[in-house]
Amino acid sequence: MPKPDSEKEERKRVIGHTWLRNPDGGPLPRPPPNGKRTPNGLIWASSVDRIYRIQRFPNINVMTGWSISMVAEFNENYWEVADEIYPEPDPQRVLSYPLLNLPVEICQPDGTIWYSARRSIQGATRGLLPAIPRDVEVATSPFGNSFDAKYKLEELIPASFFPDILTVNDPQGATEGKIAKEGAPDLEPTPRKYKRVWPVVHPDASGESSDGDKISFLNLAGAPLLGRGNHSVVHRGALRLPSGIEANTPDGSAAVAVKMGFPTRGARSLLAHEAGVYNQIYGEANNVGFDSTEVNHEVDEGGRQRHLMEHWTGVNLLTPDITHPVPVGAVVPKFFGYYVPTDEAEAATKCAATRAKLTKEGKSDGGYWKYSSYDEEELNLPPETILSPILLLEDCGKPIKPQKMNIDDRTECLSFLVRLYLEDISHSSFYPRNIMVQPGPLTKAPKDRTMQHPSFRLIDLGRADHWKMHTKREVEEYKRKHGKDLPEERLQIGPDGYIRDDVDYTPEQREWKTIALKWAQAKQREISRAREQLLMEMWG
Ligand SMILES: Nc1ncnc2c1ncn2[C@@H]1O[C@H](COP(=O)(O)OP(=O)(O)OP(=O)(O)O)[C@@H](O)[C@H]1O
């Protein structure tokens, strides 16, 4: 195995203390005390030195890891020292440096308007935003030019501001799979019209729903290329959001990663699948509304898995897969929606393509990205629509180079895969090219971030699988083989199910156990491969 440059460097994130047991204290309880936990349900502490090694049985050196809040709840030898230990705070969601803002009117005590300003969507605690001089010329065009990395959108879009319609300026045809060059700031005569598929925004408590006509603008003319894969190309586009919400940039637009599939059925179905996984992780988009005078942060907790897109304070323990504490950062990029071309846009592009062919003004074949072909012939056929759907994501930087990384950072990257598995999701494409890094911390203004505090993310969920999808396929296969259904109630078995030799299972139970076992084995194989990719030992 090649050794990383930093191999000699020691881990800093280690469990450094042991909690002393009472010799007659008995075994540790099962299940263990809950203590304070992050929404991912994992053991959590506010810092590495608040995680302890503790004997499972007094005087026997079989250890496990517990947080100080678990120790406090267990209450063995704790209250004697409680005063010396500063009370453990609760885990807190950490928001990125504020970019999105809304107009607010600051009123005098008598209710008259004192002055109008813009305030971060993160609420009054963030204060009024520092004014960035407006670029008057570009501000008059609906399409922005905030392509620079310092204008990246790193906040979740509040549910009530998700675009219903995405108007796309794409004069070089990136959405058709053409190679778009940087520095081409022209406007298309007729922009391409897209509509949002995901997330579905639920109405707020007052019944006010998304009215279906919130228009936003995405500029791809001159958009820097972030990368390309075998199936897709990703540009950094400038997104102007609807309904008065703006980014604190010279023209109000923000930079987002725009992923588009190449023009084959296989590539497009991978993109749709990937969008579905992001949508599932994002969960429900609940329109909870804003207080128009104060601009309070919209508290939409989203679904059970939203934490995979969020940063939290402190560290988690992911034992038994990883024995060292890891930070509770976001695992995957923030999801800004999945959009498909409207019939109107598709028809217009088809017309334009035919006209271009007739007048010989069209691009030659050389103007398209080369893409890989699939074994299954059907997947190489042209897709139904010329225009690719668009997946909008947070731009997360550049691919990592494991040999240049320290062991703590590589462990953090491995933790992403484990955290996905804890949500019953396999990644199935865990390679350094799919792990991004950028300067951090993201709480600071972009100019103050450094690579001393790198921020990592795992991208490319095109091949991700979910335990439920896995079981569905297996159930279909069972039906094909045996001509009958596998009884539904067996679905109760979790993905960690294993077969014990001493239990007399029914044939159906055994079938379910085998399905679970296959998943568990695939998980172990994927984690081992990930360790190899990250140049890590197979354990620890
Ligand atoms: N959210 C993002 N932030 C920054 N760069 C990104 C992002 N998503 C993709 N990229 C860049 O684009 C490249 C291609 O993206 P991605 O891996 O998602 O495409 P793909 O076609 O699905 O890949 P593969 O060939 O592995 O299936 C990445 O390697 C990365 O450099």
C-alpha cells in the first residue's frame, strides 16, 4: 500500500482518557445511556477530550467509548468530579457564513419606517449584512455573473423560496452535452425553461403553498467547468433566486454546482437516480414562512436524514467501524433542486437544432463531450429529451489527494461512508475523485478560510443504493424464481440481520436473513475498499 506523505504524523483526534470504573460496579448497561446525541442518533461530545474509554466490566480491559454526557447519566464516579467538569452543552447546528438575505424594514418605536435594509435569512443574530457595492450594469439583466468561488451558495434554500421555474441562459448548449467554453457572456435570444421536480414544497400552516410561478434565473454562459465524469458535466453557474431573496454579491446571484447528464438514456437515468437520493436525504421541504420585519431563520427541520447536509458542533463516535472521534460535518453537498426542461423549451431546442443543421450553422460533432458507453445497448440510445435535466448542488471544491492528507482528515472522509450506511445508504462509488475538499471553516467569510481547516464532502450519488431499494429488487427476484411473494412482515429485519446457526428459521425468514447478510457483506467490502482508497489501515 503506498504510504501517504503524512504517515508519520500522529492522530490528534484520539480518545485520550479512561473513565475509572467501580470495582463492584457490574457490567455496563445495554442499551447504554443515551447522553447527548446529534440528530443522526450517534454518540456525541462537544470536544474530543470529552469522549472516554470505559471498561465494559470492572477490572476487565474490554473497552468501549462513551461521551461525558453518557457517563453523567450512568452516574458511576461522576458526581464526585462533576463540579470540575464544565457542564456539557447541547449539540448545535452550525450555519455557514451568511449569503442569502431578504429586505427588511427597520421601524422606530412609533412604528414608522426608520430605514430599509437587507438582513441575513439566518436571523437577527447575524445582524444586517455588510453592503457589497452593486454592479449596476449586470443587476439590470435577470441573469447574474457571480461565478466566483467566493460567491458560493452554502445555505439551504428556505422552502418558500425554491424556484418553480428555472430560466436557463445556455448559449453554448451545455445542457445538450456540448462543450461550453469559459468567458462567453452572451445571452440566448430565448432562454431555456425548466420546472422543478424536487423537492416538493409543502404548504405552510396557513395553507399558503408554493404558487407554482416563482421564477429564477440560471446563467451558464461563461460558467467555469468544475469537472466531468463518465456520464455528466458539472459547471459552476450563477443562480438568481426568486421572490426578493438575494445573495450578498455584486449582482445578487450566487454560485452553484450545475450537474447535467450526457445525451444517453443511461447517463440521464443515473442523474435522475442521483437527484432522487439527494431529495430523499433533503427530506420534506416545509414552507414555514418568514417574519417579514425580523427575518427570522426559517426553521424547517426537514426529514430524518437532513443532518447529512448539515454541520453540527462537536464530534461523533462511529464505533465499531471507526474507533476514533470524528467531526460532525456535512457528508454530502446541499441540494438546491432537480429541474427538467419544459415541453416548450424542448420543442424550441429541437427546432433550433433542425434549423442549425439546415443552414449548416450548427456545431460539428467535435463540439460534444465524449462519453462512455454502457454494456446494455438500450442505455446508449439517445434520451427522450435533447436537454438534460439539471441537478443543482452546493459547489464543494476540488477532489482530494489522500497521499497529501493527514490521518485525521482521511478518517473524517471515511466517516462519510459509514454515516451514509447508518442511514441505510450505500455509496458504491467511493473514490478520491468523488471526495471534495475546500478551505474552511465555512462559518468564516470566504477570504478568511484556509486549508488548515479543510471542509470535505462526498459527491456523486448516481450509484448510491438504499436498503429499501435493495430489498425491493431482491423481493422481485424471489418472485421471479419461486412464483410467489415473500411475505411482507419479514421486512422488519434490518440491514444488519445475520444468520445464526442455532436458530430454526422458516424458509422465508432465512430468505430475508440472506438478503440482509448480502447487504451487510457489501457494506464491509465497501468500507474496506474505502480504507484502501484513503491509504488507511484496515482497522482503527
Ligand atoms: N458538488 C460539486 N462540487 C464541486 N465539484 C463537483 C461537484 N459535483 C461534481 N463535481 C466535479 O465534477 C466531476 C464529475 O462529477 P461526478 O463525479 O458527479 O460525475 P459522474 O459523471 O457522475 O462521475 P462518474 O464518472 O464517476 O460516474 C467531479 O469529479 C468533480 O470534479
